[in-house]
Amino acid sequence: MDSSTAPPPGNALLIVGPILVGTMLSYMLLGIGITQVYVYYMSFPNDKNLMKISVYGLFFMDILQTIAISSSAWSFLGAGWGRPENLHVTDWGFALIPFFAGVCSAAVQLFFAWRIYVLGVHMSSTKSFWVVICLIVGVSLAQAIAAIVTTIRWYFLNDILKIQRLFGAVTVWLAGSAVADVLITISMTYLINTARVKTRQPHFQGHARHTELLLSRLIRNTVETGAITAGAAVADLIFFLRFSNNGLHLAVAFGLSKLYTNTLYASLNTRASFARNDPKEPGPGAHHSATRSADIGDTFSHSTSGNRFIVSQSHSNPNVIYLNNQNQRPVLNKGHVHSSDRSSDDGQNMIPMVSIVKETFRD
């Protein structure tokens, strides 16, 4: 039989197929990311410069990652067509896949670690809280370093047939990423649920329905985003360890970095809906209002029977929900809620229900 008509290797489809799927997935996530970044640009022009730099910097990384996987896909599916050696010899773009995934995931995980810190520092003073924060940061940095090591070693190997030599670094990278995601999800769910439980105290019954719904939504979003990123990292690791002789893991690896960045974009953009008026199921005599000011940010107030709840997104203070009694008039000063007539029972009348710092990023 002529060698030019010889059939391709038995696992050829399990190499080029996942590369095609992963490339299409990556392009789809890039399109979603473009939309998310546009929404962010239009909705939050007053965010802190550091936050803007982080968002646009990660978006720039998304573009570079797309260029890298496009080069790799072209090498496998275009320029290498009919050349069996191109089924295992890779190019520069392929080597950069772990780098982009590790760095982008670490940036997003450190962002959520900061959220947990600012949210939890007002609600917990136990040593276990600091242990969890340090553990998230440590695991996140470790997986990023492992991803960079994987990229460096792969650049010199440049052969899929030798991928077994990277088992250690790849395992630390993907397993560490999944562990960090799980820790973040559990920590944020615990903190937000703790705040939600406080809204059920007797003196808040019937007055904090909107607050509880908002916190329930935060918990749902946290679990969903954490499950997506952690599940993708675990799936990539399982495919890599179980099917190392083919490219099944590439279907996930090509889009992994963009899953993380889109998680960050979506998380920031959810702020746009938190200050919206929710007129559903208002209590007797309830009054809802939503305001937006260049000085105090976004404020949602809910008044019932002389009591008032305030959810404020200020430039300098996290979202804090307070209960003010009828004899107290709330005054906003640099993002803080003050009472013009404080009494000895202020500790009972002004109870911070939740500090939703994760939704406040303005200067």
C-alpha cells in the first residue's frame, strides 16, 4: 500500500477532534467575554482604577490566549494536514495554554480571596478565618507556579508522546485550581448564609424579605460559578490522567482560562441588578426606592412600619444593611450610616446585617 494513502493513527480523531472542539469553545467564550467587558465598561465607569486594570488586563490575556490556541489549531488542523508528525509535535501556542490558564485562574481566585477577606473581616475574628484566607492564597499561587513550570517544560519537550513527564506539574496545577475554587465557594457561601440567617432574627421578621432574597441570589451565583470552574478543572485533570495518550483533555484545557475570566466579568456585572427595585411581595405599608448618586453610589431602601433598611453601595464603605428605628434619622456621610440621635440601645437598633463588599468597587 502506498504510504501516502496509509490510514492515520488509531487515535488521530481523539487528538484533532478535541482540539477542534476546544478551539470552538474558546472562541465562544471569547465572544461572551467581549459582551461582558462591554457591559462592564458601560455600567461601571467609576470603579477603582485597580479594578479596571484587572478587568481589561484579563481581557487582554483572553485575546493573547485566543491567538495562541489559533496558532496551535492551525498547526494541527491546517498546516499539518496529511503530516502524521503534526499529530504529536506542537508549536509555541500549545505550550502557552497552561500559562494562560494558570495565571488567569490565579488572578480570579486572588480576587475572590480578597472578597472573602473584606466580607469576613466584619463578621469573623476567629483564627480559622485567617487560615482559610491564607490557604486559598497559597493554593492559588502554587497552582499558578505549577502551570508556569508546565509551560516551560513543555516548550522544550514539544511532543505529545512525552506528556507523561509532566504528570506532577499538571496534577498540582489542575488539582490546586479545583481545590482553590472549592474553598472559595464554601467560604463565600458560609459568610453570605450567616448574614442571611441574621435577617431572620425576631426584630427583623417581615422587614427584610428583599435582603434575604438578595443574599439567596448571591449564594446561588457563588455556588454556580464555583461549580463551573472547579468542575472544568477536575474534568481536565481526569481526562489528562486517564487518557494521556490522546487529546481529550484539550477540549477543556483550551477554554479553561476564559471560564475563569468570564466568571470574574459576570460576578462584577451582577452589581448592576442588585440596586434595582424589586416590588414583588411588598409588605403592608412597605415603600421601596432605588437611587443612584455620584457621591454615595447605589442605595436601596425598604421602609415598613417606621423601620428602615438601607443597602448602600458607597465609594468608601461596603454595602451595609442597617435597621433604624422611627426616632432615628439616617445620615450618609462618606459612605457611612450615622444616627442623628443615638441612644444606649444603638447596638440593637443598628445591627449590620451583611457587608456585601464584594459588590462595591468605586473610589
